[in-house]
Amino acid sequence: MDKGKVLIVEQQNGSPSSISKVLEEEGYNVISVEDSDNVYDLTVNEKPEIVMLDLDSLEQEGWEVCRKLKDDYEARRSVVIMVSSKEDEESIVRGFESGADDFITRPFGRKEFTARIRAIIRRIEKNESKKIKVKDIEIDLDEHKVKKGGKPIDLTYIQFKLLYLLASRRENVFSRKEILEKVWGRKVYVTNRTVDVHIKRLREKLGEYKYPSQYIETIHGTGYRFL
């Protein structure tokens, strides 16, 4: 049974990678490409649940592909996962700043890797009929759409989850740890700085560039809340 579609972008050197093999054995519909120039068109046309970028083989092109996908309305609904042997905080933060929804570092075990993929697919396919409106912000969970003042706002997968979490429990103060667990999950390696980066980007998408905030308030020493 097809569990979902995954587009993997990597240099294969003549043979399928271990990632491709694992996902195919787990029942995923895997599309593998080596040429990063085709990634955008494939993402728009094939609509994969996940686009996986192997930074070890793509190098600088990986960051650029991620930015292009997340800046485009047609492509941004696909979850972008970066895979790299680099595990330093600077590389991980750079990945999230480029728009990645997750960053997996090598080496990783098969069980952990496939569990994370399954969790992401479940979140994407989860059918919760919910719409909320706070102030001039409208959030439609089914359609994965956000409007401000009636005009659409393009958000990445993580930005959407972050906004929905804060806005659905308005005035509740979330610590950075709580946000990490609810948005990224307990077993994903991200830091408090990652939360701050995404909050900053989300504020900018909502049109906030200066304090005091109209939507997301920083509670110093604690975390964030939606006003």
C-alpha cells in the first residue's frame, strides 16, 4: 500500500541511495532525482508530501532549492526535509532559516528515520475540520490556508503549525520547550534558537517588523503567546 509520495534530491553515483531503498521498502512512492533544476516542476506537478534534500551531495544548491520551494505558493505545501552529516548548530539553524521543516543529521537509525517520516505523513493527512479567526487573522486547517484582512498569506508548513498552535490557544503562554515538542515533536533535534527564528519569520509574514507586537508577544524568560 502506498503510504505517501517522497521526492528525494541527491547525487546517487549510479545506484539508489540507502534512503531511497529504506523508504521504498517501507511502502512509500519514491521519486529520485539528481538534477536540482527539475525539483520545482516535479514538486508542483507530482505534489509529494515530502521533498528530501541531501545536503551532502547537493551542497550550496540544497539551500537555494529549499528557499525557492518555500517562497512559492504552489510548492510550499510539501514538507521539506534536509539530510546532512553536518550536525553543528549553525548548519541546522541555517537549514530552518532557509525554510526547511525538518533537519535530519547522519548517522541515523532506520527505525528513528522511518518513525519521523511516518509522523510527518500522519500530521499532513490528519483530518481535523477546524477554522479559527482571531483579530483579522483567519486560519483554515483543512485547506491549510491563512488570511489576514481577507488577503492570503503564504506560510511554510512549520509556520502554519506554529501560528495555529498559538492562535488556537489564545493568551496561553507557551514555553520554547512546549513549542518545540508540539510543533516539531519530542525526538527532533532543534534548539530554542530555532523557535526564535521561526517566530521572527512568522511575525514578518503577519506584517510585524517592530514592537510592540499586535499578534505574537514575547514573554521574557518564558516564551510566547498570541494576543
